[in-house]
Amino acid sequence: MRGRRRCGERARQLRRPHAPDGPASYSSTLAASNAYRDTQSALGTIDPSSNLAGHPVYLWSGTKDTTVHPRQMADLQAQYLRYGAKVRFDNAFPAAHGWESPEAELECGVAGSPFMVKCSADGAVYDSVKTWLTLFPGPLKPRNDGRLQGTLSPFDQAAFGASPNLGLAPTGSIFVPKSCREGRQCGFVLAMHGCLQHTALIGDRWVKQAGINAWADTNDLVVLYPDTIATNAPDPTNPKGCFDWWGYANPWIPATR
């Protein structure tokens, strides 16, 4: 399910591949995708693929995912490896489609809204957030399992063009640790929800169950949670409130990723 890529010094962008429709079926387009990427990279219409070399990438795919086929995620792994990325791929959990977190309300193999699943490994609750945060910023201080010292607040997305035409909600959410609020230089995580996880549909469950804030609170990481809205014609057709992974608003969107 999840692809993550480096997005600047200590800034991390979390992206959730989510097929527009299910159930999962998949015919590999890896060769065509590689050829397209190579061509666009050579033309300069996207950043050079060589920029991926040596950068960490975290991917997640549940064996019970009926929305994004596990073979699709295996192809994504192959593509990242082709360009020299350092990939960690969690693909052995019997998870349904969703974001994995110790705070999730659904058990690992349970499918459905809000698509937040909790899995176990070796008899203990797994924490994929710890896995990918360790991969990106590096060694972590223990997470805050008590009352968080940081603040979770709304932020105005109007400055970023929030409108039905862009599929952005009027507000998103931001978590700021106490240390960052007091002036310490902090890292940054951009956490983008999946389809059918926008606030208008599931409330604050994505923001509070993602499991990122407890780690951010003790590791000087500001977490930004932009939010979408569901839209239909004449606005871009996006009834599930997805971020634009595939170009529903602009056919060149995939080339900018």
C-alpha cells in the first residue's frame, strides 16, 4: 500500500497508492512505466531518476489487500530498486487494505472504513511508523505513550488554492511538538491520507490513528496533514476524496511526482 520518498532535508512525504476502484486486479505495466520514466527523465520534464539513488523508500502491502494488488506493490519495489533506492518492503502481514498503526481501530485483516489496521509480529503489536521513521530520520527517542505535549490544530489551506476545483478542503491539520513551538529546529513530515479517508467522511480518525504524532512528539517532528474533499462533475471527478495520484485534475500530474 504505501510508498514513501525523501522530500528535502529531513522533510518526508508519505504517499498512499490507492486504486480508484476495487477489487484488486492487476496486469503489470512495469516495463512501460520504466520506459516512460526514463524518457521523461531524459527530456527533463521530471527530475532525473538518478536522484532516487541511495534514498530510503518504505513500502507496505498486505497479503489480504483487495484494493491494491500485492503484485502492483512488488512492481513498485522493482522500479525503485532499478533506480538505486534503498527499499524496505513490509509485505508479509495478512493485512487488508489500509494504513497500519498501533492506534488503528481495525484488526489487521479487517477491510473497510476508516482503512486503519493494526497488525502484530512475534506476538506483539507491530508499528510500521517506527519502521519507516527509523529508515528516514534515523534512530528515534521512545514514543510518547501518554498525553502528548504537542498540539494538533487546524490550518488554512486557502493559501494553497483550496477549492473544489483542486479537491482540497478548506482546512487541514498540523501537529507541532512543544519543543518545536518553543523554537527548536525541527524536522517535517507531510502525511497524505488515502482515498475515502478525508475528514468529511471519517472525521479525525486518520489524523489521530495514523500513529505518527506520538513519535513526532518526542523526536522534534512537525507533521502536516493536508485534507481533500470528494468532488464530482463539473469539478474534477474524485468521489472518493483521493489525492491526485493518477491525474484526474491534470494529465501531467503523474509526471510531477
